[in-house]
Amino acid sequence: MIDSKIPEGPLAEKWNNYKAKAKLVNPANRKKLNIIVVGTGLAGASCAASLAEQGYNIQSFCFQDSARRAHSVAAQGGVNAAKNYKNDGDSTYRMFYDTIKGGDFRSREANVYRLAECSAALIDHAVAQGVPFAREYAGYLNNRSFGGVQVSRTFYARGQTGQQLLLGAYQGLLRQVSLGKVALHTRHEMLELVVIDGKAKGIITRNLETGELERHAADAVVLASGGYGKVYYLSTLAMGCNSSAIWRAHKKGAYMAGVSWIQFHPTSLPQHGENQSKLTLMSESLRNDGRIWVPKKAADDRNPNTIPEEERDYYLERKYPSFGNLAPRDISSRAAKEQIDSGHGVGPMKNAIYLDFSDAIKAQGKETIEAKYSNLFAMYEKITGINAYKEPMLISPSAHFTMGGLWVDYELMTTIPGLFALGEANFADHGANRLGANSLLQACVDGYFIAPYTIPNYLAGELNTPKTAITHPAFDEAEKAVRTQLDKFLNSNGTLSADYFHKKIGRLLYEKCGLSRSKEKLEEALNEIQLLKASFEKDLLITGDDTLNSELEKAGRIADYIELAELMCHDALQREESCGAHFREEYQTPDGEAVRNDADFCYVSAWKWKGAAQKPELHKEPLVFESVELAVRSYK
């Protein structure tokens, strides 16, 4: 059985108990220890900067041309913290319960409570860094609400919260670079994990400018490489986002958990054409003032401003009156899909719904709405040509965040000793659905407040372990495996591009392992993935050579995506219930709500790689709830 290493004691005392007993490394010994951190987003940059500040030697890697280009910049709406500034009933426990309930009771109590507990310190930390959070007239930090809660706990910097938080982490990272404690390797992609005597001891990277393969050794490896939502091709993620770092680690023995728990964001711009390569996220914060509706009449082509109030269906307010337009993301996205599928979709492709600010502008004034969301409105108009102050926005659900990832214990260590996973790269905090503004929170908390305690706890036992040299046979073997795959891609003689296969696997997943799933669709998907695998082996064409070659980069990422898609379908097929973002059509109430099966599926599904031609092996981590009662998740 896998061991989650949850500390003893009452829920509210577990983290303090852990910190009190965690092993330490004295300052003189820290300079002898080397740590690799893959990824420079909020989780990676904060972890690298924090550990370097303590005195450890850090090697930091990202595939972008600057650490500032990490995808954390795309998070717009805010970051949660249980500060109760609005005096509206918030608390650490309430935030913990909202997050557990939001994840449909499929996450660990201890991890989620720690997330809520550390949230307050993060805001103070970010303010000290200079993050320009919005403030009220009196100078106090302002808050707004996000989906799935009834309090205001989201701190924000207009619609640029992720970017501003990342700049804070980035300046901390660059300070350590200037002090010589962090070696920053930009334009380097991790292509293999090196495991020696069962422990993570290094990585193989490819210099994306020269094509050179490089060996890097360390005493511990941290993966903070983000999520894998780009497997759907059309998603809110940047084109470069990928799953390769965590997937290569999975194939070396690290379990993957909850991989079919994929969040579809309800507030994205809809697809507008067949040649589109990504979708644009509009912040969930817009749902604080925007009202979501569709015409009651199917296929209604009238201008939305001419449709009378009585002919509009504010379906979230109708179905979920307690939360209305701030219903959680999974529920809001499925509700939008129901409207679109039933013929009530709007826009040129009939694949959207309306997000209307007319009532908010009448009540508060245009100036107030501009102060809250002006950059989002400007972005919307730049992309669509529509002034959202005068006409409702067109929005649609799209693949966004992955609750699944590498399985980690309470210390954020994977099933490979010495290999840690932070932020969206792990599965730990969100269960089957993430509440809005908890993503930035988890990434920051993991990097600033958790890893600096748990990684030294591991490293204290490694001080007397002989240093690993990059001449070790395990590095030879790992580099050879990478070279073999690259040569195979370069020598392929097909006629189809890597993008062709990316679009294929993305469309397949959207249709059969997307907002809704069924046994029939998932079995079809598994069969189709086998055919796509065979076609990828035979029909792929990579032009260019082994130097600067974006097509070669894509080929490796898409090969990983195809294997990952297969595991996603196995995971979704095995879980015979509906929970959070995993909606099995066979398990729903008469009015279309999810039906959980706590008797048989109250566990985390952790999968072990058994080989390319073998089915993955399931390991179950039972979820034990001592502080909350399992309840039907209702937002009505």
C-alpha cells in the first residue's frame, strides 16, 4: 500500500506537528547539497528561490526563453486566502471545507487543511514582495468572490494576478541567480529522469537552441512543470505547455493519480474556427458581476440586446439559486454544455453562451466595472472586436486545469524517493474539481511554505550518501534512451505533422473523455488510441535536423500525450461514479446532477506504469474523513 505519511494529531495541528519534528540540515551542510528544480512558474520559482535562500545549490530549468514566460502569468482572477477581511464569516476551517466540498470529497483532509492554513501567510509574503493587490479606498486589501464559495476571500491585482505574483517570485529567483546560488538554464527541456538505487539523482535535458543533450546530477529533483491540459489541443494553456517531465518520471516509477480529473473552465472564449490552436481564458472573476444566460428559444439569432428579459434563461440562477453565477466550475461548465447541446448555443458557431454585464453597469456604473475588469474587457474587444460594455460577452467551456498529476505524499514526494512534485504537476489538493483562485495558492504554498520544510527532511538522510557523478551508467542509459527516441523521430518517413496527431488526440478526448464520459465512449477511445499510436509510429514526418527544431520538440511531447491519453481513459473507465469534473453519464440523478459512489470509490486512483504494451496497474489510497462528513454536493 502507498503511504501518504499524514502526521498524527488533530487536523489543525498536523502541519505544526510535522514542522516541529522534521529533520534539519545545518547551514554548513546545505552548501554541499544540490537540488534540481524543473519549471520556473510560481511553484518552481518560489521553491528554487526559497531553497537557495537557505543555502542549497539550485539548478533551475525551463524550456522558455525566460523564466518569466512560465504559464503562471496566464492566471488572471486572483488568489484565495482565509483572512476574513470582509468580516463575512470566513475562516481557515471554512476555506478547508469549501475546498474539500468543491473537490467533491476526493482529496486528503490533511493536505487541504494545510493549504487553507498557509493561505494567510502567502498574502503577507506577496505584499512584502510588492505585489500590487487591489485596495479599497481606505487602503485595505480588497477581495472578491469566486465560484463555489459564499464569502469574499480572493485577493487580486486587476486581471493580472498570476503575472504579478510571478514577478514577485521571479525577482526572488533572479536575486539568487546573482548571488550564485541558482544556475538558471533557460531553453532547456527535461527529457528523462535518472534514477540510481531507487532514488531520483538527476535529469537529462536537451538544449533547445543547439540540440545538445546534457546530464545534470543532484541530491533531489523537484518537478514543478505544470499541468497537462494541452493534451486536448484546444485549451486555455499556452502552446508550449506539455506533460513530458511528469510523464517521463511516471515511466521511471512515479505513480500518476487522478489523471482523468480534468477541469473545463466555464469562462473561456469559444472556438471560432478549425485552424485555431488555443483558446483564451476570461477570468472567473467576471462571474461576480456578469450574469450568464441563453435565449429560451433554440437557435435564436437575434442580437442579444434585443432579446427581452422574459425570453432569457439565466439557467445558473434558476438551477443553483444559492450560488447562482458563482456555481463551481465543473457544474457551470456542464450546465453550459447542456444548453449548447440542446440547441440554445449562441454565436457564429452556436457553441457559446452569454456573459452579460448590463445589469451591473446600470447598478454600479461603467466606471466601477472598468476599475474592476478594464484589462479583461480590453482583451476581449481586441480579440473579438466586441465592446462588452455594450454587448454581452460570448463564452464557452474549455479544457483548463488538471487536478490529476504525479501522486505525492504529505511531503510532496512521489513514489520515487528524492523526486518531489509541486503545484499543478501533482494531484494533491483539489480532488475531482478545483475551486477558482486555488491554483495560484497551491503553487505558491507548495514552493514557499511546504517544500522548504519537506525537502530538507529528505536531504538530511542523504548527507552521507556518495555524490552521484554524471559518468554513472544510469546517466549513460538515460541519455541513450533519449537519443534513440530523437533519432527515431528524425528518421521517420511519414507524411503527417506532429500537429496533425495533436489535433487528433485532442478531438478524441474532447468527444469521449471530456466534459462527460461513458463506458461506451471510453472503450471506443481506448481502441482509437491504439490505432492512433500505430499511425504515429508509421506516418509521422519530422523535417529539419537535431539542432533548433520546434517540430522535433513537439514530436516527443505528443508521443507522451498519446500515452497519457490512454491512461486518462483507463482511469475514467475504472471510476464508475460521477464526482466533480469526472461526469460519467451512467451515474447521474434524473435532473442531471452527479452521483458519487462513496462505498466503492472513496479513494485516490494511483497508477503504476507497466510498459508500453501492458495495462497500467492500479493502486488505491483510501481517503479517510475524520473532520467532515461525506455529503451530497449541492449548490442549490
